[in-house]
Amino acid sequence: MPDGSQITGPAATDSLAVHVARDNDERARVFAFRYRVLVDELDIPVVDADHDRRQVRDALDDRALHLYLTDEDGVQACSRLLPADMGGIPDRLRRIYALDRFAPFKPAAFSFSDRLYVAPAWRKSRMPAVLLGAQFKLARRRGIRFDFTHCRPARVGLFEKLGYRRYGENFQDPDFGLQTPMVLLTEDERRLVRLNSPFAPMAQAAGCDPATANWFGRAFPHADDNSAKKLRDDKRFWAHLTELLHQTPLVGLPMLRGLTYAQAMRLLRQSTVLTCAGGDRLMRAGDPGNELFVLLSGAADIIVGETARHRITSFGPGAVLGEIGVLGGMQRTADVVITEDAEVLVLNEDILQRLVTRAPAIAAKVLFNLTLILCERLHATTVGVGGVPVDAPAGASSPASAAAAPGGCAARAVDAPRPRPARPSSGPGPAGSSGT
């Protein structure tokens, strides 16, 4: 079992303290806190949940370092750091992080971060930053040069601002769906400073060797193609969207109807642009609907059925997907699968809620546009299904109904009603986790 000690100094405040779990009792507190967030609060069917012990733990926990943050009421946040030299690297992590491409470096240079969860009362506080800062210090102390994590598409922008980079292909997590692998170069002081990352002062204090960043730039020359928006201005971002859509976003994105350039950019600055390959499953039936996707290029199909798979309809650039889940608290009732390599704009519920609070006039137009999009789809569905004459025999169906796709509609929403609890912090992965 890994041992650890309390972290003091800048990582602690008058009421909060960050610890590294030292024994089984402390680790059990972390696993129980995970259960409270994922199962009790979010009602996520986690594969590794132990309902008898009311814990969430997996095979990697015995070899990992567990950080947790407490106040007078107990555990309020936790995260996991898995140094690669503590028990070897599992094949799954080698695969999803493409570690064969990092062959010049020994395992002692790698770590894997995930399982970041924060209690509801603290999610809009500095607590996640405090915990991640403590984790960064711990990684640097151990000589780690690459810290790998993965997250849901809507969280990519957050981690890019911290200093993580996209570099590999998306993958499916059994608990949390589509994930994007990312890596943090802990010694890339220049990038961390340029991003104004909270890790920058710690990197400067520890000292940095630029050799790692120089190697990464040669090995992954395209890793910064979708870099954090702080490294590119609004005009470049707007030009990129215009190029993808073959028209200005104010015309090509129905969600932005009636907005000015300045108003549209206020929303778009908070978005993430995700690159997807053909075959990626953007949404899964049964997943919580807390993200909204806008196709900028490529195409996607709506698919229903677990064994007999049926395509309901297809969408191209400009289409909005998953809007009902964000607006109405509904889980997905169908899969959305990318059929042609695509770039996808991602927004989440938190972004729209902030817009309502800080820019209500813009939010009103965006929400009105999303309502119009839903109405247009409902109209298309009604026309596609057709009707049965009122004097037709009982049980008769119209030709349009018979020709419609399974489910009786030519186009449909991919969300269905479901009570939705509050979301966890914007940490790695869904529910504030990187999902492993």
C-alpha cells in the first residue's frame, strides 16, 4: 500500500486541509465519499460500486496515492494520483494514453490522475484548485514529467487552461461515455506561465528542464492545433468556425440567430471544440444529458436499439444535438454516432446557467433559438409520421407511419425525462472525474 503524509503550507487554509491517505481507514473514507457523490447524489450505475460497503473502488486503488480535502464536517473532495512506478502500468492505460509513443521515457516519468470529486457545497469554490495544486506538487516531488488524465468533452477547455493538452484519440469509458485523453507536461514552465495556469508558480519554484517540452513538440507537432483559447484570439477562432461551416457562424449556426458578433463570442469563448473520428459515439443512451453538441463539420447518426440497431436520422454541419438534456434534465434515449470525421462545438449546463445570470439578454436569445430548433424537429416528426384518416378502421396506419423509422419518427430528440441532481465540480472527467 502506498504511504503518504499530510500536505501543509499553501495547500491548507484555516478550515481546510489536504491529506494523502496513509492507511486503510483513510482510504475507506475516500471510497465512501466517492459513493456518496456518484451513487447517492448522481445515481450513476458505476461498475465498481460496492453497495454493501457503500464504497466505490477499483483495482488501481491499491497502488495509487489518494488525496482528500477535509473541513470540520469531514471529507469534502478527493482525487487519485497513480505514479507509473508503483506497480507497473496496466494495459488499459497504455492503450488509451498511447504510451508506446512515449517510449524514450521510463515509467518513473509518468503518472495518471483521475477520480476528482467535490461535495456540492464546495463546487463553486477554490477547493478543486487547492486539491489539484497539492496533487501537482506531489507529482513534481516524485520527479513526474508527464501527468495523464481524461475528461468529458465539455471539460476539455478547463483542463487546457490548467496546462493539459489533447494529443490522442477519444475513447469510450464504461461508466462515463466519450472521453478525451490529455497530458500535462509538469516541467513546461513557459506554457504554464503563458496560460496563467495555477500550476505556473509551483513549476517556477521547483525549477524546470525544457527538454521534455522540446521533445513533446517534435513528437506531437499537432497537439496544439486545438489549444486553449487563451493562446488564440477571438478573430482566429471565428475564422476557424467560418472555414468549417463555409459561412459566418451567425448564419451557419441556428443557435446563434439574432446575436451580434460580440454576443456570439461571449458564448463561444466558453465552448470547447472537439475533434471526433468516424465511429466515435458522441452520446450514449442512458447517459445524463448535461452537454450540448453542435456539429461544425462531418456528420452524425441517431441510433436506437441495443441488439437490433436502427438509424433514426442523420445530421450535418450546424445541427444541435442533446439540447433537451441540457434544458430539461433528461437522460439520453439514443446513441449519437459520428459517421464522418467531425469537429464538434461543446457547451454544458454550467455555461448556459452562467450566461443566464451574467448576460440574460444573450441567454434569452440562445434559449429561444434552441426552442425554435425543437419546434422545427417536432414539426418534421409530425409531417414524417403522417396521420390516419378519422374514418379508417381501428388499428390502421398511414403509409408514412409504416415507412417511418422504428419508434415512429423521422427525426427525434435523443433525451428523455429523468430527475437530475446537482453536478459535481468541473474536475477531470464526468461528475468531476476522469472516469477510470
